[in-house]
Amino acid sequence: MTSLERHLIYSYLTNNKLKFDKNPILTSYFKDFEQNPQLYFDTSSLNISSIKELENYLELIIPVGDRKFNGAFSHRTTSLTLS
């Protein structure tokens, strides 16, 4: 997992005031998380307000060669190919 990925998720949770400290999955996910001030500032300023928005930002950090393999952008790629 990349630092950017964790910062996007962390920013989403904190911006939406979602507590995650008692969630074992998220506690484990953020176990070794170190907040980078610049990344936090940049990701917090995105004001990600929904899971769908978070998903879109997370898809953008998947390397181009891996997107089809991982299923990211599959609905968009198909519609772009048909037009």
C-alpha cells in the first residue's frame, strides 16, 4: 500500500468525522501509518465526501498497466471503446 493511498483514506475518514480507532480492520490498516504533512494537506483539500469519490481517487493511483487486470475503470474503458 502506498502512502498516498493511506492518506486518501485517512483524509476521507477524518474529513467526514468518522471514528475508526475501535475498528480492528482500520486499526490494523493504519498501524504503521505516518502522517506526511504535505500529503495530508493535499489529500484533505480534496474534500472527499463519499465512498464513490474516494473510490475514484483510489482508482487514479493504480498504475495504468494494472487497471484492466484489477478491474479498475472497466466500465469507463468499455464505454470509451464503443464510441
